[in-house]
Amino acid sequence: MTQQKRLTLAVILLLLPLLALGCIVAKNEADLARAKTWRVKITGYDPRDLLSGHYLNFRFDWQHQQHRACAVGEDCCLCLNAKDGSNIPTTSIKTCKAAAACVSSLPMLGDDPCGRGEFRCIKRDITSDPEDQQRYYIPEESAPQLNALLADSAMNLTVDLKVTPSGRRLLTALYVNDIEWRDYLRQHPELNQPQATGSREHAWRIKIAQPTLYGSHLIFRLNWGEATKSDTCTESCALCLNEQFGTNEPAISYVSNGRSPCLERFLLTSKNQTTRRLAYGDFSPNDPQLFALSTIDTETMALLLAAPPKEWAIDVKTEGWGGAPEFGDIYIDNIEWREWARQHQAKSQP
């Protein structure tokens, strides 16, 4: 092979990756150019992810029942259609084959281990399913105001969502009451006041049930009483906490998420929705909770748990946006548990 031919071959080999990359970019651009833009309502989930920068964390409020018209093993897709040319979608869940006739369709996770949120799948993309937690990056200085707005059930927060024919998604604009969020904050300078978010903090005393030791942790469930009967919820359901006069125990009820005023609202997973909470480490009020103990406290707690049942409770601090609460002291019969142990140990002495 001559020197000229070798040079020509080298140039071709160098250009091939660039040509392939150019073809991929052109294909993606063409796909994006044919994307349909939808205006989708969002609902609060966990508005701040301190480990990943400053995000508005939310779920799409698709306004459909959680029934899946897909058999086990079939691929499921979210079907988006429009009425009279509107960009506000009507949605349903269909097999992906049936959803091909929809204006847009989005693939959903099936009943696989990652879909169920097993720990070995913890690194998968948390925004891969349209019913999962979503994230929208916001500047640090705007995080408190937008967090407060998302937690306010009276506010209407929406996003523009581009969906390509291939099912790719792209979040573009965020709106508050149909006003682009930056313009809304400029029009409402009072939201810059510190009390806009700080006033949402509350301290509760909540009863706990089924306390048991697991290593150096106390495992328990928060006892929501009769409120745990959520059969009347027809939409996305939330546990609603409000104040009661003369006590720090919350008044508890179930509400359709975003429909009732609550000082704190914890979103619940629908009984027909695949549970994936373990993949994100988010808070679910009906799940077992952990409370870390020192070695000495673990020994004392083991003795208390071996005794007959008593009334247990725990201090819980919430911040008004549905995120994981902060656990404080544990109480037995309204006495701090270590003090209760000391008092009853003294009484048992001869």
C-alpha cells in the first residue's frame, strides 16, 4: 500500500466516528423537532435533595386512576391524548402496542426487581418512569420560595413537558399559576421573607406501634390510628396533619393530595401502584421507621421491650413539604423513656 493510500485510509478511519456522531445528533434533533409539548400539573413530593444540588422534586399529577390495563409481563405505557388541540393531556395506562395510537406515549416500569425498588437497583435513573419522582433544577436562592409554593395546595404549579415520537422526555419551563416561575417571584417580592418557609415547621408527639430492636436500632411504625383507613381516597392520597387545641398530637385524616389545607401532608403510594420507595430513600408514613441507639441505650431498651405493652410515642418535627421528618425523643406514658426506665428501676428495688 502506498503512502498516499495509507494516509487516505487513516483520514477515513478518523472521520467515521465523527460521521456516526453527526448522524446520531441529526436523528435526535429531528426527533426533538417533532416533539409534542404538554402542560402538566405537578404535585409536591420532596422539594429539596441536599445530596444532589438544588432541585424541585415532584410527581406529575396525571389525574387518572392507577388501574393498569396491562397483563403481567406486558410492556405498559402512559397514553397522552389531547382534546380539541389542547396541550393539557388526558391520560390512561395501556399496553405499549395500544399506546402507539396515542398522540404521545411514555414507557413505564414493569413488575421487575428495579420496578419494585430493590436495593440492588438503587442506581437506576429515578426519573425513568412517568409516575415516579421527578426533578427540576432551580437556583439555590430560589429554592425556599419554590418549595413553599409547591407545598401550598392553593397554588397551581405546572411544567412544559416535551415528548418525542420515540418516547424521550424533556422538561422545559416551570409555571406558577400559569406565570413563568421567575416572573412570578419577581411579581411577589413578599415570598423572599424568611417566614415563608420557617413558619411551616411543626413539632408533633405521635404514638408509635410495634417497637422492636434490630441491632442498635429501634424499629417501629408511626401509629396513625383510624386515619389509616384510606379506602375513600379516589385520587392520589395523602396523610394530612393539622393542629389540635391543647395538645401536640396531630389531628390526622386522609385527603386527596392537594385538595385540602394541611400543615403537613405525606403522599401515600396507591395500593394499585408499584412500590419503588426503596430506590430513593424517601419517606412513607406507613413504612417501618428506624431510630438509632447507643450500646448502653440498646441494652436498656431491650429490657423495656421485654415488659408488658405500654403507650409509646415519639417527637416528630416536620417542615411542611412532605419530606422525611426529624425524629426526637421517645416517650413511655408521656415520660422520656430513659427517665421512665430510671423511675421504674428505682421502684423495683427492695
